[in-house]
Amino acid sequence: MGEATVGIIGMGDMGKMYARKISAAGWRPMARHFTLENALSDNEFHDNTNVSILQTGHLVSRSSDWIMYSIEAKNIDAVVAAYGPSTKMGAIVGGQTSTKAPEIAAFEKHLPKDVEIVSCHSLHGPGVDPRGQPLVIINHRASQKSVELVESILACLGSKVVPLSAEKHDRITADTQAVTHAAFLSMGTAWQANKQFPWENPRYLGGIENVKINLTLRIYSNKWHVYAGLAILNPSAKAQIRQYAESVTELFKLMLGGHRKELTERIYAARAAVFGKPKADGEELLLEDELLDRFSLGEKPAHRVKNNHLSILAMVDCWWRLGIVPYDHMICSTPLFRLWLGIAEYVYRKEDVLNECIDTAIDDNTFRADDLEFTFAARDWSERVSFGSMDGYRAQFEKIQAYFEPRFKEATKVGNEMIRTIEENLNSRKRDV
């Protein structure tokens, strides 16, 4: 099919997904010449990479028409420094990192001036079908003809192309991903601190609780650097994660103090800013309990346990404080973000559910210990990100990861089915409109 040769440097999960799709579409891939087991152990770059492997990496950069670096953001500079200077004259180079600021800086620093730069980013994980998912294309330094070639190569993914600048990409991913990840990371940390496996506890089963559990385990089942790079290296992310921790803390203090009036006013102000008016009777939400109840890792209790949903209240409060309207980013959103927005909408646009959250927060002590640990966790993750410590981020992530690891296989299977079914449901609604 293709008249161009495609080179992929980096064989992590996403690099492999790209290589399979591009090869199956008939393009000539060079990824098979790059033996990453020695050069990139566990998708990490090592300074002592042996010469023969470096020569193989140089073969990719010297021989390909479009070279894609599928390398984690924290290592992109070192890898481009190694292979970039030998790039084929007039070639197109791009990256598939989740944070574009360090990627573009590395390209500008190490690539020859005649090389064009067209980057990309698939806004989904390797286990999600790319068809219909957003695919960001970034023309940083290239002709329209080169952009069209990259789009032609990536058409095999069946994704929706979203053209953005690198700066706009990082702002949107901070808005839609960094804070969302912080919420689920904090949930997992709180459950581990309380020695809980939430699928064994009736208070965390059924409806939107299934989303919390499945997506928390989905994040912790992945590699730590996917989230660390986005949070620590994205210039827009640190302030947003800090605001989420502040929203969690301030709302929890209002709950502890029994300040019903202040809590209610703050929650309703956030709702007005983010969601506007409540849904009219009969108007459909993005998600409903009937759909979400199918995807549980445990047995649903006979009676639903009330929850103040501090994690969701804090998310909407954070969006309000930062002036973020999440619907503005739906064209460039991940499946995880759409689910998170769906359950936030569920809580805020159903008057009875929102009022139940407030009543539970003030009158019910059932979740006090959980909320305390969640508050500690949100603040801790914010501090690790603010310090810019990759090692600190990794240590905490892998500690929680080890705790939940026995259920990853089942959770991944259920989570994938949940995302697939819900995406189909939402697409069906769009077609019916």
C-alpha cells in the first residue's frame, strides 16, 4: 500500500500497537529492525546501551521517511540525542508521547534543520480499539504535503484526527487527564491505606462505584511513567493537580465541621459553572446506573450504600476554580475522561443524588475514615508532582500497584468490556439524535 517507509523507535505497548496497525495496512515498517529488548529495557532508556543496538537505531532514523519516537516523555531527550542527528535528510519526525513540551524541545535541539516535525498522540490506551478515538496530529514544522503523508499512514487506525498545536495539546491533556488520573490514584492510595479491597465492600459496589473501582485498577495496572510524565513534565498539569488537592481538602473540612450552608453553596456554585441547569425530567444523561451495574468485580448489595462522593465533588469544584468546562474538550477526550465526566454529570445533574451527597457528607460518618485517607492521598500526590520527583512518584505508584496486582487481569477484562459497551451506547445515542 504505502510508498513511504515508517520507522518506529520504541516498542512499548503503544509502539507495538502502532507497528502492528501500520504494518497490516501495507506500509513498510522499520520497527522490526530495532531490537529494543537490549536498548530499551521495560521501555526505559539506558546510557550504557551497547553500540550494536545504537547502530540498529541509527538504521531506523537513516532509512525511514517518517520516524515516530514512541518513548516515555522523561527519556525522550536522551533517545532523540542518540538517534536524531543521523536522521535521513528531508525525513519527517514525530513522537507519540503524552506530553509534547519535552518532546518538541528534544526535536528542536537534536534534529537537523532540514527535518520536518509532525507529531501525534492517540488519546487512548493500547487495549482500546483506536477506531473512532481522537488522534491528535501536530504540525510543528512541516509542509502540508508531509502532514498529509502522516495522516495517510495513520488512517489505518480509523481514529478521528484532531489538529492541534503542541501547547494546546498539553493544556487539553492537563485539563482532561492529569487531574482525572490524580483522583483515581488517590482512591487507590486511600483504599490501600485502609487495607481495603473495594470490590469486597458493599459500600463500593454498584452503579458509579463500579466505574471508580475499574478505572482505578486500570490505571494501576499500567506503567507508572505513563502518568508521571504527563503530570510532572506537562507545564499545565502541576497547578491543576494542586487545585484538585486543595478542593478535596477544603470540601472535607466543610464536611467535618458540619457546615451545611457553606458546603451546599459551594457545590451548587460549581454545578452552575460546569453543568449549567439541572437536567429536565426524561432527559438522558451520559451514563445511567442500569448500564454501569453490569460491570462489577463483586456482588452488588441488596441496598445501595449512600456515599458523599468526595472525589467527584472535588473534581467539579476543581474544574470550577480553574475555569474548565469539560464539555469543551470532548473532541479530544480519552475513554477514561468520558466515563469520569459521565459519573460527575450523573451526580450533579440529578437533584436527588446531589442532595443525598450533601446530606451524607454532613450527617453520616460512614465514610469519614475513607475520606480522611483520600484527602491525605490527594495532597501527597500533589506534593510529589510539585517536587518533580520521578523516583518519588514511581515509589508510591508501585507500592499501590503491588497491593492491587492480584485483581488486574480480571479488572482489565471487565474494564475493557465496560468501556466498549458504554462507548457503543453513547455512539448509538448520537446516531439517534
